[in-house]
Amino acid sequence: MPSTSTQQHLMKVDPTHDTVGVFFGQNPMYAVPKYQRGYAWEKSEIEDFINDITKCFKKRQSSEPINHFFGGIVSVEHTIAGVAGQKLYELVDGQQRMATFVLLMVATIKIYEELEEEASKAGNNETVSFIKEQVSTLEKRFVEFNQKKKGAFHKVDVLVLSKADRQFFKDLIRGHNPSPSRDSHRRLKFAYATIVQAVANLVDAADIKGKLEQLEIFDALISEDLSLLHIVTYNELEAYTLFRVLNDRGKSLTDGELLRARVLEILEKYPSQQDSVESLWDQILADDPATTEKFLKWLYISKQGKRADTNNFVDDFMHVFYGASAPITSAASANGLVRSTQEINRNVVFCRKLDAGEWPFPSKSPIVDWDENRLNLLVNVLHVTVVIPLLLSAIELEYKKFSDVVQVLERFMFRFKTIGNKEIGPLNSIIYSHSKSIRNNPAAYSVASLESQLHALQVTAVSDDTFKTLLNDLEYKPGGTNQVLKYFLITLEHYRRWYTDGKHGGPICKDKTRNYDFTGSTIEHIYPRNAPPAGKDLNLEPLKNRLGNLTFMGQADNGKGGNGNFASKKQIFAASSVTMNKEIAQKAQWSAAEVMARANELNDMACAVFNI
């Protein structure tokens, strides 16, 4: 026999196995608590749900009904002050099932309403009245009902989702066609549209009467065939414990959702701070789960200068950013968790910008469009994201230093990864250590220290001779995007004045007003790619797609040149704003010797420009 103290700590739960219809009976009230994630079912889960419903529908349609168990839900039971007998069930686990059952029945309401309009046009008033009664009954069970409180009736939602999804779900099931603003909204909208189509496919009788008979099967399914296990507890802390047991390791909750739950659990006795943190975590988790996980891992590296242990990411993240794993005991500590979450959200906002190649600051001198565009080129043209933890830390620097870091990384990564295709292992230690160094003391950070370590790696990994050899393989690919080739030529053009003026300092772009439109620019073949038979040069044909025969131009100029010979293009090159084109125009002829000489010149220049 257990002692009295042990008995006091036993969790009280009341499990009930019954049909879905019972749980959506008279004035049902369900609410998703703060620590729950948004709607998470994807296409595969919705398809499984529809397959189960379809199987049960067809069995009942053929007078062979079967019971289908849809799993369990866990809730905390609350009484409603001033309303006798009314209970509110706070869903600890099971919001996906309950929300999807609501979507299913709202889909049947939609089909009913379409049939009502059809019956009304046919003047079938008796059928219209029947449908209105059916719709009213379903809406009270699955959408909203009137609750009498203090002598007045109030509209009460049957199911209230967490804050991030609450209004969207409310509008969606009332037919207001809301626009999604986060990933969970898109999942809800997809689920509803898919279920509506599935219901319409099942209700396929030839006339209104037949369709109504098919719709009534859904009521029978809910009332008799589809079942749930409802586990009711009566204590918030016990509910959190159940939630942790059911949804911690090994379940489908993402790391971000687990972090959200952990922090909200810690703040349970501080509702004001809990509300603030809930709102912030909803913003943090607004992206799809894979993107959120990527951002949080970048942030961890940026802060700690190392990767987190994959198996202990949530615990490690909690320790680094919150330093707490148990309920706190003061408002000051609660406010500290709010500030920590604000900082996480601030960094995630920056992650979104960096991941999109967007300049993270307001425009401010001496930074101009040319400087800002280097970040876009690094991320969206060279497709480099491994350096983002360092850039995330570098946001703590003043604008000019941040720009310097971007440009150093851009030129290094082109040489090291884009052309050199080197493994990033040796680079990671540099990225990680400098990320932490900036976080520890932004004011004292020197970009020169980054340049020094990257230079040492460059010398061993991609020497000048290696770089030149690899650049010889850089050629035009018919049908390809040729983005790397275009980036290479445009970047050399930007640094050309610095190079021809003696390469002092730098590399430096001496005229940042010439910020060429990367998207609008095109690769131009000096000797044409598709020379007409009369203009073919057998010595140049094998070289036509090689680097020495290529330049870049605006789209309008490129169109003018077409497949003309060198003599016809010289005037276009001479009129171009691109310096390298003006130099090409000064050539008396264009032969294989000129192609090879130009390739060597571009390679020499590249070794200077892409040198850290």
C-alpha cells in the first residue's frame, strides 16, 4: 500500500474510448494550449486520413460498417465559471486529429450548402429546410454554438487552435478564404481543400436526394464508426509532463517545436511572460520545419563556434540560450527568458535575410548597391550558405566591416569551392572560430585575421597554378544557365581598373556606380557560337565556347551582335560600357591566338582578384 505522500503525487487521468461524435456532442469546447505547435499534418498524413475515411464510408455504404480507431487525444479538463455543466478541454495531444475532423465536417457542410443552393433554384423548399437544419446542427457541433452566460448568449468556438493558427483556422472553417502567412496556414488550407474534394468525390449520386443520402453517411461515420481514446487529466503540470512523455524524443515534433514547448513550460507560473514568449516562438517557427531547423543550427554555430550534438540539440540549445531547464522562481528570471527569446527571434529574422541573399541593414553610406549585391551573388549565384553562421555573427559589426567580411568570403569561396570544389572541413574550423570571436568581442574584431587564415588555406588548397588549370575548364554550356561563367566575367570587369592601375591594396572596385544587372546581362561569343557556313573558321570552332572567346553584354547589345563575324561586332564592342569589350574592339582580327592570349590574361587577372 503506497504512502499518503506518494498517493498525492500520482497522476489522475480518466481515459474514455468512444466515437468521435460523442466527443463532439453537446456544446463541445476544445482549445490548443500555448506550448503546442501549429497544424503539422502534411500531404501524406492527409492522404492517410482520407483513405481511412473512404474505406469506412464505402463499408457503411455497402451496409457492412466497421469501426476505425484514430488513436488518442490527451486533454486537461477545466470548468467554465458561470456556466453550469460546461467543460473546456485543453488539448495536450491530438490537435492534428481534432482539427482534421473539424475540417472533414466543415467540408460536408460546404457540400450541404451547395445542395441547398441547387434545391432553392429548383423551388424545392422542403429540401431547403431540411438542409438548413442539418447545417445548423453540424455547425453547432463542429464550428460554434451559443453559450448562455450571465443572462446573455455568446458565440463560442468549438475548437480554438494556438495563437499562430487561431484566426486563420477560424476564418477558414467559416468560408472566409483567408490568405496563409505561415507554413502551418498553408498546411491547413491544403488539408481543407483536399478533404473538400474527397468528400465531393464520395458524394457522387445523380440527384439531390441521392447526394443527401450519401452525406448522411458522414454523420453515421462520426456517430458510430470512427473512434478515439480521450485521456483526461485535471492538472496543468501533469499535462505538461504527459506532453513531454508523448512528444519528446522519437516523436514527430521538430526541434523548434520542442524548444518552444520547453520554454513555455518553464514559464507556466508567469502568464504575461509566457504570452510574450509564445508570440515570439510563433514568429520563429513561421517557416517550414526544415528551414527553421537550419536557422536554429546556424544560430547555435554562430553563438558557440561549433556544431551542436545532433542527438542532444534541444538540450544544448536550451543551455546556451536559456541556461535553464526547470521552472523558474522570479519575475526577473522570467523576463530574462523573454529577452533571450527576443534575441533568438532577432537572429532568425537575420537568417531569413541572409538565406535569401538580402542585405540585412538599411542602406547607409559608404555602403552602396554594389556592396549590397555581393551578398546576393555569394548566396544566390555561387550558392554558398556554409558561411552564414559567420555572417550572422558579423551582423554585430558595423556596416563597413560586415561588407568587408562578405567580400572576402565571396572571393574566397569562388576560388576555393566554386572552382576548386574543395571539401569544406578545413574551412569550417575557420568559420566557427571567427563566428564565436565576433560574438565575444565585436568591437575588437579584425577582418585581417580572417583574411590571414583564409589565405593560408587558399595557398595549400587552390594555388595560383591550380586555379589557372581549373579555370581553363570554365566554358560556355549550351542550354545551361552559365551563371558561374557570367559571375566570373562581370566580377573581373568590376576590378579591372584596380588591376590595370597597378593592383595597389585591395582588390578594390574603383567604380561602384557600374553595378551590372546580373540577371539582364548575357554571355556573348566573340567568334559566334553558330557561325553561318560561309563564316566558319575551323581554327576557332573548337575554341568558341572557351573562356578566351567569351565576354558579357546587356541583352540589347547581345541581340545586335547575333551570329555576325568579328568585323561586324567590333562597333558594338567599341560602344559598350564594359571595358573588356572596348579592349576587344581594338583588336585588328580575332583568331585562335587572340583567344588563347585573352584566356591567359583573364586567368592572370583572376589570380589577383580572387586572392585573399
